[in-house]
Amino acid sequence: MPTFTTNDAIELYYTDTGAGLPVLCLSGLTRDHRDFGYMAPFFPDVRLICLDYRGRGKSGWADPATYTVPQEGQDALALLDHLGLEKAAILGTSRGGLIAMGLAAMMPQRLLGAALNDIGPELDGAGLTAIMDYLGRTPVWKTLSEAAAARPGVMAGFAGVPATRWAQEVSHFYTETPEGLQLSYDPRLRDAVEAAGALPLPDLWPFFDAFAVLPATCALRGQNSDLLSPACFAKMQTRAPHMIVGEIADRGHVPFLDEADALAPLRQWINLLKSEA
């Protein structure tokens, strides 16, 4: 199992598949490397490196005080160092996009470019409330099949998703046990998010502006997203007119990234990265 150890002795899991342009994939808040399995077959010419944050997926749990965007950004750079990569592009979903913007501001020399999946410098309150409704809480469903059957009602912003996809999704989030479903991440992540929420939210636009001047940028939005508003998405395009953009129909937070509306701008972004290399 591919792992590396951080400077505070946490063992983190990652996957490293394919060959070519290195793209470091950073998942959403509670999610892990499996988020990017849907898109991987469409990019055989890319080296996809996917990190499980501390406390998520197959990575070790840590002090919840370290479950922060800055620490996770340091861990991402540590993975690049472990792999001997001076630079990589970053594809960040939700939380991963916040990390990408932070790295663009603090360590732009390590980034070839970056893409954001359904995240921006303003976070819609409706989406934040939805996240806190489930974060760190034991699922009410007793089996994966129950959770999959309930998923269309839970994910109201999504349409046209086959039952097989919902079954895949819930298997990423939960582990089925005789006592019921258990979370696939450290439930104390809620403590870290609540602690961060007790502080004033910083102005993230300077971080986006740092992202915007990278050589190749892309931003995607789920058409029905409750975290990235249409107004914020429009403002992002005004601030970064050369950014590649895509809006994914019938998707909320977050798109799966194998939709045609997502693949086209991602391919354009990858081709631009290659031309800049």
C-alpha cells in the first residue's frame, strides 16, 4: 500500500497511476482518492496522484486540530516531495480547491496550474448548512443498500444518476458493519470544522487572484450547486477571463467529473498544461 509519513508522524495513503503530466487530485472534505476514479479512464495520458487527507480514507487519524486547510496543503506538498516532483498541476474538488488556492498564494512555484471543482472564494451558506447536517454524524441507514436507495432524495440537486452510481458513492462514504453503517473518515473532523467556523471567514478573493495568474486554470460548477453560487462563479470569470470554465447540467455539489460537461473543459485544461510544459 503506497504511503508516506508526515513530519508529525502521520501515515498518509495515496495512489499514483498512469504516466505523463503529473496532476495531484485533492478531494472534498470527507472524501478520498476514490472521488477521481470516475474520470481516470478518460485521461490515460495523465499521471493521476490522489491523496487521502489525514483522518480520511486509508490514511491515519491525527489530532483533529491538524484537520485544517493549511496543514492539508503542507501534506500535499510533502507528497510531491516524497515522489520527487518539483511541480504538479492540482485538481481540487471542494475542500481540495481551497487547498489549491492556498498553495497558489503561498507556493506558486510548485504548481503547473490548477482546476477547481465546484468551489470558489465565496461559500454559499446553504451549502455550508447542508455539510454540517451530516458531518461527523453516524448514518441513519443500517446497510449500504438502504443508503444507496435514499441517495436520490438526499442529493436533490442531481438528476439522471443511475442506481449503480449511487451504490458506488455510498460505498465510498460508509463501511457496513453488523452494528450498522460507520463513517469512512474520522468523525472528529466535525470538531475541526466547528472550531474553524468559530473564527471569522477570511477574504478568499486574494487567494483566488493568486490562483488566477497560474499558467493554466479551470473552474467547474454543478448547475444546481448550493455551495458555489451563480453570482460567485460569474465574478470568478470576470476576475480570471482566461480561465477555462464549465457548468455541469443536472449536478449539484459536487459533480462526479465523468460527465461530458466536465470532461470537455478538463481535457482543454490538460491540453493547455501540456502546451505550457
